[in-house]
Amino acid sequence: MPEFINRLSCSSCHWKIPLFNHLTDDELCMMDANRHEVSFNAGEIILKQGAPLTHIVCLTKGSANIYIEGLRKRKLILRILKPTEIASGPGLFVDNKLHYSVRAITDCYACLIDIEAFNKTIIRNNQFAFELLRMINKQMIENFDRMVTLTMKQMPGRLAETLLYLSNHVYGTDSFHTELSRQDIADLSAMTKESAIRIIKEFKDSGILAVEGLDFSILNKEKLISISITG
């Protein structure tokens, strides 16, 4: 069950989001006065698709899935949320609804900032608004790249792209332990769990990958990159 806590102020937080470096001291105090720090257990929902957009989520510890819920309860994971990153969604300034869900992968700490205070800061601080727009556009480009991968590549190419994403952008190493289930990996790759398990085994049998439970090691990154490119 989520638990409300308050460990640090925004000004003294070691996990302050880079975007907030563009705030004045007064604006940072306003953010601090309109936030709640919450702890979530692994598997708990942080934001729910379709709900009102009332808060901006700033992750300060742990990791979470950002995913879209589609037909027949299928899920497509868009990206992994890491500390010092935020989740708000395209509903900001449009319909004030959440267009994706966020679920904790590990135990998490997150600051929930009231949307009204956040919007006031956007209106008052041009540099903050510019950097927010820049961040949103960067994420949009990443989503475009993901759509190309998921719609124009065969399943081995999609899974290779997912493994490279985890290696390069989430864990920062070719050998990593993940809390992602095989279903999560499948949802990142737009395929069934059974297909993901089969292709992971194929990569393992061909010497591209070493896998032991939740421990992954990419043994032949050049080959994996080649598969991701050719699809």
C-alpha cells in the first residue's frame, strides 16, 4: 500500500530532477509546498490510464514501467522510468487525463506535485517551459523510433532492440540483473510472453546472450545490433 513520507525538501534533495534547476528559489519553495512524497511497493500502480491528471510524478528512487493499456487488456510498455525522471503525459494542457499507466517495478519513492502549482510555474518561467517542451519533444522522438521498431521489424529485431535499450539506457552495462518479468520484456517488444521466451532461448543458443533467471549478459553485441537493424 502506498505510504506518504517526507524525507527531504526540494532544495536539499539529492535526486532533484534536472528540469528543476531552472526554477528560482521561490518557485522551488512553491513546488515543495505542493508536493507529497510517496513510497510504492513493487507492482503497485502509481498512475492509472484514464484517471484525471492531478499530479506530476517525479521518481526519486527505484524504477517503474510506463505503459499503454490496449484492447483485450494487452499492454505496450513505452519506456522504463528511472530516478530524476518525470511522468505526466500528453494530457497536460489538453484534456487533463492520463493517457498511460505507471507501475512500480521495484520499491519506489516518488514525489507527486500538484498539477496547478506545476502549471503556474510553466506560465511564469519561460526557461522552465522551454526545457519542459524540449524534454517532451525528446521523448516523442524516442517514441517515434520505438513505433518504427515495433511496426516494421520482425520479432527477433524487436527483442534485440529491447535488450539493447535495457543495456544502453536503463542499466548502462552489457551484464545486468533486471526486475522485469518475461511478460514485461514481451510487453516492451510488442509480442507474447511465449514468443519472447522462445527468442531469448534462440539468442542464448546462438551465443549472443547468456541468461540465468533475471541475470542477462550480452556476449555478442555486434550481432545483436545487426539483428536489431535488419529486423
